[in-house]
Amino acid sequence: MLGGPLRSAAGGAAQVDVEAVNIRELLTGLGDAHPKLKPIIDKGVAVSIDGQIYRDAWFQPISPDSEVHVLMPLAGG
């Protein structure tokens, strides 16, 4: 699932199917499928897998039945 600016860069698609076994493959696949997403992904995004948020965890596994959300990075302190 994509939200906010990510959805806009994907042509309004809220959901994109990408075959991936880890976060790195997911983000690469998203950038390949929707080139306008690539600069946003390159700046940094967070990925939620089954409710757990990951950032820079490139090899975090994704199981086929996982619920995955790609999010703009969370700011704050």
C-alpha cells in the first residue's frame, strides 16, 4: 500500500503488486514499476511489514502473506 506523495508518484495507485523477498527487492521493484517513485525512494522511505516499521533494514524478509505499507519517513524527536 502506498500513501500520500508515494501514491501520487505511482499514478494514483494505492496498491502495487511487487514480487519481493526483502525490503531491498520491494523498493527496487517499486522504482522499476513506477519510475517517478525512484527519486522519493532514494531520499528515504519507511516500510511497515505487518505493523512493524523498518527503515534502512534492506534485507528484512517479507513473507508472501505479509501486509506491507511504504511510508514517507517519520519525522520528530
